[in-house]
Amino acid sequence: MMNACMHIKKICILLVLAAWIPALFPHAAECAPRAVVEKQRHDFGTAYAGSKVFYTFDIKNAGDEELVIKSVRTG
């Protein structure tokens, strides 16, 4: 019973700290990179096997830090 009580206290303390951290460092979120993609989808229509289709997505960094794109995937 005592271990369960201590476990709950630890969780409560962690939740309080997690809620306070953004308040202590409000500029951290403002300084982060932020990817902005106006058009997030593109319909290529009918594409035949073996054909190559291309489309360029414009990605802008609206944040203050460097935006690093490590990978992309199709939907």
C-alpha cells in the first residue's frame, strides 16, 4: 500500500513539473523551428506503371531555429 502511495506522489510531482516547465521557459517554443506547408497533398491523377511523376512541395521555416528534415514519406 505504501509503495502505491509513493508511486502516485511521484506521478503527481512529475505532472506538476511538466505543467510548469513551459511557463518557466516561454521563449523555448518561440525559438523552435516550425515547418509550414501550405499545400500538404497533391493528386497526380492517373499515373501508369513505369511513368515518373513529380511535384515540389514548398516548405517554409516559420521558426527562429534551423529546420532539419530528416525524412519524408508518402501518405
